[in-house]
Amino acid sequence: MMKRSEEITRQYFTFLDQHIQKVISGTVPEFMELNEIARELAVSHKHLTDTIKKETGQHPCFYYDEKIIEQAKKMLIVTDKSVAEIARIFTYDPSNFSKFFKKMTGFTPGKFRDSHSV
């Protein structure tokens, strides 16, 4: 029997993956706020945050950002879309996207792509 906290954690990660794919494909116009995700999962914002922290040791936003970066990295490597196009796919202004990407990875999107090109 799965503990409720494990179930919430699993639902959160499943929801994130699906949600990020929907944003990328354009079926959803923008990323949801954490409180909106909590509402979708029928828990309070605080309960979601406390549960994820307790189960994983990290704040839910950490995983949200990490999963977005993971998808962005993939896109930088496997597509020839410009950084600006990729930023727009992820609903970011290009300069904000570059800042976010660099904060998370230590590289600008362009440098990241260059270091992974064949």
C-alpha cells in the first residue's frame, strides 16, 4: 500500500511531465503556477510543498525548473531551432530564458548547444 505522501509525490511528477509536454506542444498556453498544480491534485499549496520536500528533500519548484531545463537541453541538442524559438516554445522571453538556463546549468543556451554539437 502506497503512503498518501508517496502518492502525492508520484502524482506531482506525472502531472509535471504531462504539463510540460502540453506547453511544448502548444496545447496549453503557459506554465501553471505551483498553487494551480496543487489545486489540480486536490491538495493545498502548503501540503504539496511540505510533502514533496519531505519525500525528496527538495522544493517542488526545483523539480519543475529541472524538468523544464531537461526538455530545453534536449531541444537545443536535437533540433536546429534558434534559442529565441526555443525560449518562446517554453513561453519565455528570450533574455529571461537565457538567464534562467544559465542559472540552472552554468551555460548560456548557445554555449550548451555548441558543446553538444557533433
